[in-house]
Amino acid sequence: LLSPDEFITLAEETGMIVKIDQWVMKTAMKQVTKWYKAGLNPGVLAVNLSIKQLECGDFPIQVQDRLEKYNFDPQWLELEITEGQMMIKTEEVIMKLHQINDMGVRISIDDFGTGYSSLLLLKRLPIHRLKIDRSFVKDVPYDEEDVSIIKAIIALAKSLNLDLIAEGVETKEQKEFLTANACTNIQGHYYSQPVSEKEMERLLLTHRW
């Protein structure tokens, strides 16, 4: 198995990322629909989105077609775009994200704090959630600069009425710092390593919500 860090950059450079994104989205949507039909609750499917995927002229149509094909409730889907990607062809990205948002699909900004987006851009985007990048989470609560940055992002999300999630949480100390500062949505190995389809199904059967 390879970490995404080892192949995503190459996939983007070669353009293969578009086919990878398409396969991941279709496969995941089919599986999530299957779980919901079985009476399970897998929650919201969050899918990373490459800027090259957004550059495809008919991408919003592709999303609509998949929602219909897999009988997929738009509320089950959240598309994640990184902060840096939004600075490329900004007007086109904003237009397409609005089209997707109008379908009922949620939009989140991944790796927030690592790019160069302006507050004006945040105001124009139809976003629902900010994701605090793992690079800021890694050394809290011991690194004062990271503590200050995370508190600032939490305050910004609150002022803009946006949901917030911290990624890359691996320790009890990180989790306790985040929850104490009103960031209660947490993602990371502290809760679980990545799991297979079968293991995920077992977890859903064991912990019914």
C-alpha cells in the first residue's frame, strides 16, 4: 500500500488524477448507498476533489448524473477542495462550486491555513466546513504558535457560521485541547486507522446510531 502523499503529485502532473477521482467517487457512492439501503448509517461521504477534476467543463453535470444513477441523497455527499487549489481559475471554481452546492451537496475547504485564500474569497464560496490541517494539529498543545493558529481558525469558523473539523489527530492531548477549544469534530488515527470495506461494515453493524 502507498500513502497518497507518494502518488497524488505524480497523478496530478500526468492528468491521471481525473480518472482516479472519478473511480473513487463512483466506487464510494455505490458502497455508501448500499449501506444506507441495508439500514446502516455511514454518515456523510467526504471526497477529495482535484482542481483538474473541477476544470472539466461538465463536472457539475457528472456529479448530478452520479447522484441520480446511484440514488444518492445529496446530503450524504461532501466535496473537499484544498485552499491552494481555489486560487487557480478562481472565478470558474466559484461558479462550479455554486452549481454543485445548489444540488444540495456540501463543500468544505481541506488543509485550511496552508494556502493563501483571502477572507473575501471565503465569503464568496458556498462552503459549509473548514478542515484544520494536520500540520497545525501535530504539535499541540505544546507549540504556542500552532495553538494560536488553531484558536484563530476556530474563531474564524465561528464568526462565519461554518462547521469545523480537525484532521490528523493522533493523541489524547491533541483531542482534549481541540474539544476544550470548541472543535468537537475530529478525524485521525486517535479514533481509527483506515479500515477495509468489510471492517467498516462490521463497525457500522456494531455501533448503530
